[in-house]
Amino acid sequence: MAKTVEKEEMSLEECFAALDDIVEKMEDPKVELEDSFLLYEQGMKLLKETSQRIEAVVGRVEKLEADGSLTDFVEEE
């Protein structure tokens, strides 16, 4: 069975690759139903973590102000 993925230590590219790997394994008709549920659970956890990391990156994106200065992009609450 697939080993647990360490999300904190993975780059976003590695997270996407791990998600692709999980999808490929789930699409294999030889995968048993119980294993597919475990893969699904692992994929959903990784997808949630990846989504949170992307949102954090977006929060730090710098935008170019009209006067040419750079400021951190922060969504207003």
C-alpha cells in the first residue's frame, strides 16, 4: 500500500506529483476497494494541505502599485 506523504517537507511540485501518483493508482483496475478508499483519503488530505499552501503563497504575492512601489498582497477581511 502507498506510504504516507510528508506534506510539510514537499514542494508544491512534489505535492502535485504525489496527487498524480495517487490518481494513477486509483485508476488501476487491480487496486482493491479498501486500498482505493485509503488512497482517496490520503489524496483528499494532500489536496487540502496543498490548497492551503497555495492560498498562503497567494497571500504573500507582491503586487505592483500604480506608483511603482511593491507591497505585499493581502486580502482585506
